[in-house]
Amino acid sequence: MKREYTNVMEEIVVTWVQVLMTGVEYQTFCSCSKCKNDIITLSLNNLPNYYVTTEEGRKRVFESLNTEENRRWINKRIINTIHVVGQYPKHG
Ligand SMILES: [Zn+2]
């Protein structure tokens, strides 16, 4: 069955984690797929869900989340999570 709902927050977090992990500031952190997935799931557990069922709804929610203030706090949560996972990676 095709999934007909999307968590807009998930799309944002996945994209930002990819972008942040390729940035100069985070070169010292492990960016293997295991750590990346841990960062994404931990961040999502600390952020509200924004599920939508239509493309129109997706755009509307994305726009409302894409303000400077929202970007700042979402970014802050993701960066905190990068540090937590970096400090306690689940691999050797
Ligand atoms: Zn790793």
C-alpha cells in the first residue's frame, strides 16, 4: 500500500541533517549512515510532527515552518542531537 501521508518535519530534518553533516563545522563528527539515522530519529523524537495528506497541505506547512524563527529552533535541536550522538556513538 502506498503511503499517503507525509511528515513535513521529517523531510526538513532529513534534508538539514545531510546539509549540516557536509558542513565544515561538523567534519569531526561521524557521518556514517548509522550515526546519521540516529541523528535523524533522535531529532524527530524531540520535534513536533506535521503530517499532511496532500501536496497542497505539504506546501502550506512547509512555508509556515520555513520562517527564520522556526528554522533557528529546529536547527538548534538538530545541532544538539549531532553532539549527543557524536558523544555516544552506537558503534566502536
Ligand atoms: Zn558513525
